[in-house]
Amino acid sequence: MSANPQWDISRALGVARLFYLVCGVRDGCVTPFLTLYLRQLGLAAPWVGILMGTKHLIAAFWAPVCAFLAKSYQKRRALLIASLLGSAGASLLMVLVPQVDKDLVHRSCNGSHSVTTTVPPPGVALTVTVTSAQEPASNHPTGAPSLPAEMSTIGIGEASGFRKGPGESAQEPFTHVPGYSVGSVEGARITSRVLHPISSGVNSTPWEGSFKVGSTALPLLAGRTALGRPANSSAAKGTARALHLSLEGLQWTFFLSLGFMVFWELLTAPLEQVADDSLYEYLDFVDATDRYRSLWIWKMLGMSAGLCGIAALVGQLDCFLTTNRPRGVVHFYGYSLVSTLALLVSTAFPIPVCRRREPSYKTVKALSLVGGDPRLVLLAFTVFLIGAATSTVQNFLFWHMEDHGSSELVMGFSVALGWLGEILLHPFKTTLLRKLSRVGTVGLGLGCFVGQLLYYSFLWSWWSVLPAQVLSAISGGALWWAVRASVEDLATPGTERPLSAMFRGHFYGGGSSLGSFVGGFVVMRFSLAVLYQACCVVLLLWLALFLSLQPRLPQERKINYSRLLAVEASDTSDSEQETERDWLVKAMSEEHSDWKG
């Protein structure tokens, strides 16, 4: 059997490491920046939440179905190739999604002047910055109105992108009317503060709520037109027409994004689970599954490299992009390119040829096991809440950092810092679980996660997020190690992997989906800081409940077979009557007598 190339373990592990590394680079190119690209298209937080929630929902329930069908019909390699090839093409469909308003996205890299218009999603704060060279006062046209003093004296403020709390700004906000482009303003320097989102009323539809125009609208018009009022009736009609076009553009952008993302996720979701199942079964045939547990490090290294690499590339190409598309399209081009490389590696990925006869109802058995064990039920609710809170960080933390002036390279480095910390902490995994126990490690991980969320709600600059990312090694790594160890300890023989996949896929994915759906509307109605603080309160209450209920749950005693076999002489009885009561001795004596007879 050793001569059979199917069981070349060293080669199989080498190909698997390369495959996980390339797939990590592929995922790092676009997955963390996906919500940032949707924001560049002009979608508000609720619509981004709906898109990401749908994505998590498909990944949670579609991937197990595809993995089961691929295993049943022996089409795993075909599914790997189809998934990589199809996702490479489907990701490019996201590049074709039109923006809500193309006129408001303009980028200039001329050294003498710069015009930068950042278009946040409707219903979210707006930051407009127009800078040009100062000209003498004599060059101003005669009769041109001067800018109001309170606008000309406002400094470049923090662009939080969300509604500021009371007392944070003394200036009255104004509302931006979609469709207005920023005209040239000669001889003036205008820097506007953050605009507050527009909250829809009770009678407004969800689409109209993002575009409701208040009476305080002050469009920036060029020429001699005074601020705060249209030049004539034709300008007012133009405003209404632009508002209607923006509403249609939002609907068109949202539905195209939803359709393309659903198609993309249907092709991408089965890849990871099919590859993991194939490699595990391949190594299980030769009792080498202990090497499988360390392969996740290669995927995290790949994601870190892809995350920082594509962010640096986008920063370098920012001023060289000649298209009118958002700069986020570079992420999808990189994703497709690396998917092609992963496609070549997948042709040599180890997949077992011999099929082991296994029952197909393991998932149902694992689900019934969860329902019958209160400790698993408590752990399932914990994983569900972790997924809901994590989705708010993955969806909107980059928005928060961008509003504080962060570049994509800093965003990528902040996430990679947490992953690298998790890799460095991994050698101490056994010691940590033994010293703190599994329940203590879960409590420590939840506590660190609560601290991170509370810290995110008070960010004050683009670099301030970096210190909190160090805690990701515990809140992301140690927490999941404890959850996985607890699941494997409570599982019955043969259900360890289905039960772990259910926790990681169904419960965590379902929580991420619900968190995305709810989080987007909370961000629009309140702010991102309120969302993070609400997650802190929920997780703290659950942590207290988890620690208080855990000792009260029934604990099953494990049978120690070594103690049963090691019978001390003091415990044995010399009487023949007591000896006959031992079923093992009785059975052996009967067998011996039958053999003699």
C-alpha cells in the first residue's frame, strides 16, 4: 500500500498546505473588504446588512448539502474545480453592479489641487471636501455671495459616518440632496462637517426613508446661487428629478448586488467543507488525522498575506485607475486571479478513492444529541450569540475606520494582527485549556470579546483600533479552541465531526446572518457605537448566565477502564461465594469448564 501514490502522505500534506495557503490568499483579497465595496456603490447600512445576512445564511445551509451530494456521488474533485472556476467568474459580476450615483464619485490626483467627494450610503452621514488654491479677494466675482461664517470656519472634522450624539457639534446639520454634484467654487475653501443620516418616519417606506429631503436642505451650487435655496423653479424640478433617479438607482444597485452575491455564494460556499472532508478522510485511512489539525495555520497565513497585499496594491493603484468604477474593483480582480491559481492546485488535491461505508444520518444524530444534552444547548446559544456579535465587527468596523481617515492597508493590517496573534498563541493551547478548563476559557474569550466591542465604540482615530486587535488571539482563537474541545468531549463516538461542523456552520452562521440583518438597521436608526454597546450588554448578560448555569448542569461521570482493570488485592474477597458474583470470573470459569468437557 505504501507504493500506491494515493497514500503518499508527505506529498498529500504538501499539496494540502499549498491549497489552503492559496485559498487563504484568495479569501483575503475580497471577503474582509466586501462591505466596504458595497458602501462605495452607495448602499446604506440596512441594505448591506441584508446582503451579508443572505450570504451567511447560504453558507450555513447550502455547503453541507453540496458536501453530502459530492460525497455520495463521488464528485468531490469535480465540485472543487467547478467551485473555483465558477466563483472566479461570478465574482467579476460584482464589478458590473452600477453605483447609485456615478456623478458623485470623482477622484483627482493632480498635485496643484484636489477634489474629493466621498459618497456614503443614503441614510448615512456624508462628508464633502472641496479644496482648491486660495485666490486673492480681488479675483472674486462682483456680487458673488460670501460663504456663511459658520461654514467657512469649520475645520476638517472627524467623519464618523454616523449620527453624532448630543453635544458633539454645535452646528446644525444639513441634509444632502441626492443627485447634486459639487460645482467648482473659485477662491474659497469649503470643508463641511459630517451630515446626519435621514431617518424615515413611520409612514415612509424603507426605500423612501433613505432619501427623505428635509426643509433644511442646503445644496452646494456653483456660480452666484445663494446657498440654501434653488436659483429658480427649474432648479427645484431638477432636485425632484435627481431624487427620483437616485431612488431608482438604489433599487437597481441593491437587487443586482443581491442576485450576483447569491449566485457567487452558491458557487463558493461548498469549497471549504468539501476540501476539509476529503483531506480528513484521506488521512483517516492511514491514521494520520493528527496532522490535519495544524493545517488551519496555513489558511490564516494566506489570508493575512492576501489581506495586506491587496490593500497595499489598491493604495498604489488609487491614482492610476482610469475607469469611473470604485477602487474596490481591484479586490475582485485579485480574487479571480488567485482563484485561477487555486484551480491548478486543486487538480492534485488529495481525495480518497475508496469509499468507506458510513451511515448518512450522522447530522440528524448530531442534532438530536444537541437537543438531549443541556450543556450542548447552552454551548449552541453561546456560539449563536458569538456569530451575531462577530458579524457586526466584520460588516461595519472598516466603515468606522474609514470614517476616521484609515487607509485600506491599515484596515488589513489590523485584521491580520489578530490572526497572527492567534497563530502565535496556538503552541500554548493545551496549557491554556488545562489551567483554565474549557468553561473558564470560554468565559475568558467572551470577556475579551466584550472588551473589544466596547473599545470599538469609542474609537477616536484610525490607529486606535490596533491595540484592541491583540485581544483577538483570545476572543477568536482560545474561545473557539475551548468550544471545539467541549463539543468533542460531549459528542458520542462517530459524531465528533458532524457536531463540530454543525456548531461552526449552522449555529455560528445562523447567528452571523441574524446579526447582519439586525445590525444594519440599528446602525441606520442609531449609530455604530450604539450597536457595539448593545452587543456588549447582551454578551455580558449571557456570560453571567453561562457561568451561573454551567455548574448546575448534570455532569456525567466518565468510566475509567484502567481503574476497573487494576483491582487491588485488598478489595478482593477470599470467599468463593463473592467470587462467583463477579460476572467476569464466572464467565471465564464457565468457558474453561466447557473447554475441558
